[in-house]
Amino acid sequence: MNRSLFRKYLIFKLPIAWLAGLKLLSFDGRKSEISVKLGWLNQNPFKSMFWAVQGMAAELSTGTLCLSKIQQSEMKISMLVVGLEANFTKKAVGQIVFCCHQGDELDEVLKKAVETGEGQILKMKSTGTDAEGDQVSEFIFTWSFKVKN
């Protein structure tokens, strides 16, 4: 996963995320960081970032890890968000970075899905922080993985 590939993916598969200004900051297989900057298109009436835009960035920080690991496995594995929890702790203004550090844990879950042939569940946390390093929100996505027949 690199920035150019990520941008093309957004334009063709998730154009609303591209319009909202989501960007890949870093990706290394163990963690993924997605940033989004407050702007006219993604603000709410209170001049802060709309919660759904934060959710998109948070989901992509977990989803890019999932997509990359599944692609690397060369197996046909389906993935689906089956649950979501969110907490908001500070007004989201400026640039917000969402980070997920669960690449190693994801490796184990995908390995188990392949070995057993049974669906597996993993809760993946993405934390959004502002330029000062303060947490503004936290999202926990429950992902389901199953090897396709």
C-alpha cells in the first residue's frame, strides 16, 4: 500500500472519502495511519469535523490493514464490518490522524481463519488525535473474516 495506490483506490472505489480529503500518512503492515483535515465539505454546523468523516478515516485505518493482509495471503477471504463502537472526547478541528496498530494481531486471526475454515472476528481500534496529540475520538470496528469456498 502506498499513497498513489491509496489515492486511486479512493477515487474509484470510495469517492466520498476522496472528496472528504482522506489521505494515507503511513502504512507498514503493522500499523496504518489515515489523516483528514477539517474543511468546508466535511464540517458540521458547529465548525468541527462531522462524526461520519471521522468514522470513514478510522474505518480505513483498520480496513487498509485488512485488505493488504488478505491480498498478501493470496487466499479468497471475505471481510465485513459487523459492529461499531465510537467515543468522542474532544472537538475535532484541524488535521486529525487515525491510527490502527493491530497488524500482528490481524495476521493471527487470518491464519486461524485459513486453518480452521471457520469465520473469525477481530475488534480493531482506531484512535484519532489532533495536531497537539490529544485524542479526539476512538472507533472500534468488529471485523468478520471468512475463507471463501
